[in-house]
Amino acid sequence: MLPIIMHFKIRQAGGRGFGLYFPVILVWILASAVLIALLPFLLLAALLTCYRGPGFALLVVYPLFFSTLSNLGGLRIDVKSAQNELLIDFP
């Protein structure tokens, strides 16, 4: 399932920092609209290059993209340095 919210948190050393919840569902809606608009061009390119080029590899782009998005749920990126801390979390 696609994650709907992303938690983004930045903290500097000695400070409180701030956290932000971002509704990434808006990004998925825009991305799906762009992908639907580009689908006929991708299919045409795959058809034209199927004999001597990346035609069949182009057909794998959409399933790989949606597979990557659906596996983002539960991803947690936590980076700490001497001065800063960064957290990106897809709950």
C-alpha cells in the first residue's frame, strides 16, 4: 500500500528542531496523472524500438515504479552528525 503521510524532522545540536508531517498522497496523485499522460508515448517508444533497442525494457518501467512506491511504507531514514539530526519516516 502506498504511504499517505511522511514525517520529516530536523534538529540542530543544542536546539529543539522541528518536525513536519507531509501528505505525500498529493505527490502520488500528481505522479499518477503524469504517468497516465505519458503512457501512450512510452508504449509507442516500446513498439518502435522492440527489435533493436530497449523496447521490452521500457515496458517494465511502470511496474517497477509502482513496486518501489508500494514498498516505501515502513521506511525510516535517520541520519545523525555532530551538528544535525535528520529523520524521514514513512509510517
